[in-house]
Amino acid sequence: MIKDILKLLKVKHYIKNIVVFVPLVFSLSFKDFNQDFLAFAAFIAFCLISSAVYILNDIIDAPKDRLHPIKKSRPIASGKVNIKTALILFIILLAASCALSLAITPILLLAVLGYLILNICYTFYFKQIPIIDVVCIALGFVIRVLGGCIAISVMPSPLVILLTFFTSMFFTFAKRKLEYSLIEDQSQLRKSIKQYNDALLNQYVTINAVLSIAFYFTYMLDSQTIQRAGTQYLYLSAIPFTVLFFRLLFLIQTCTNVDDPAVFIYKDKTVKWLICVYIVALIAVFVF
């Protein structure tokens, strides 16, 4: 039962909430323990609210998930967790997230509630509209970044916001691409995904990959970023960042048994190594 509940909470997807730490890292505020603590608390708040959202989505999508080759094994769709239990968990997680964010600052509570409202609108309406469905998910990541800014009281960088938006668009279109390729019977696809085609999804994935890399380079070469970081060599981290995107593009085009690009971060050794190289490159730039 505990295993099924953890699966329902989608703990593995908490990695998506790491974007909450983006303002902490790029503002160099991580040198302050108090800022680290506030950012971590905001991260937990978004993990709790994202699990609540996942539960709500799974309750709504259960009938369709039962027809999906992979999603049919989800706890609610498979009947391993009943809807009553799921609703109780939803209320507990929502209350805990709101209480924690309010303890940090009332403004963060607004961001958390904004994230919840956005996802409710997505679940009941925007999910069915092509492009708008992806934009909603991207805005969810932007809210997370803004939440990280609010928690540590720093102004959000326009370039970081754009980088976050287009990177999340990349991952979301990649997910649509993987789902589209995975399911042979297109009648089982969600309404919005049916309206895409493979060529169009490939274009969207590539365009957003290019934009993500471009905005990363722009941010690393920005004079304000260089001045704040105290080094002009931040651009070197763009090399492993770009190679990481190339690896993800390769996996997205060649894998046929995965419906979420987040899985690559856990299962692909090359992706793990590239992430490590990227982190080491950032540390090396700051230290040396």
C-alpha cells in the first residue's frame, strides 16, 4: 500500500521542482545558510502541492488511463488506491503545502495557490487544447521559479524566466512526442495529442531545444550575470548544457518504450554523467 501511495504521489517527479533552486544558484545566494533553508522549504512546499495536483489529475484521468498501455498501472486506474483515500491525501498535501508556504511568506502562498489554480484549469479545460496545454505546464515551471525568488527575496531575471519557460516547453513537447510514438491506436490518445502529428511534434521539440540553449548562452554572457558571478567564464558551462540537450534529443527520437523524458534522467547513464559534468563545470568556474 505504501509503495502504491508513493507511486501516486509521483515522488520521482519531484526532480521537476528543482527549478525552485534556480534563483538561489544564479543569484549566488547559496552562500547564505538562511537562504538555503528558505529555498529548501519552498522546494518542499512545491513538492507537496505538485503531489496534490498529480492525485487530482489521476482521479480525473482514471477512466482514460485504464485504456493506456503504461498509465493503466497507475494506482487509481488499477484500483490499488481507491478514490476516497486519494481525496484524503489530496486534502492533507494541499493543507501542508499552504501552511508551509504561508510560514515562509504570504506571497509564496499566493504563488502556490496560483500553481494549484493553473493546474485545475489545465485539468478541466486547457488540457484539451493543443499548444495551450503545453503553455500551461511551462507556466507551472515559471511559477516554481518565481516561488524560489519569493522565498529568498530576489528579483527574477527575465532571461532566467525565458530559459525556464522554453526548457519546460521542450520537455513537455518531448513528452507529447513520446506518448504519440508509443501508442499505436491513436483512439487511445488524449484529445489534444490526437491533433498533433509526429513531424509537427519533432519541430516543436527542436525549436524549444534551440531556444533553451540560446537563452542559456545569452544569460551566461549577460554583463549583469558576469558582474554578479565575478567571473567571465560562465559560458563554459554552456558546453555540457548543450551536449545534455543533444543526448536528450537523441533519446527522444530513438526510445520507443518511454512516455516521459524525465525517465531518462533516472535511467540513462549518459544523461546522469552529463548532469554531473555540468555541475562540476559550474563549480569549477566559481572556484577557479
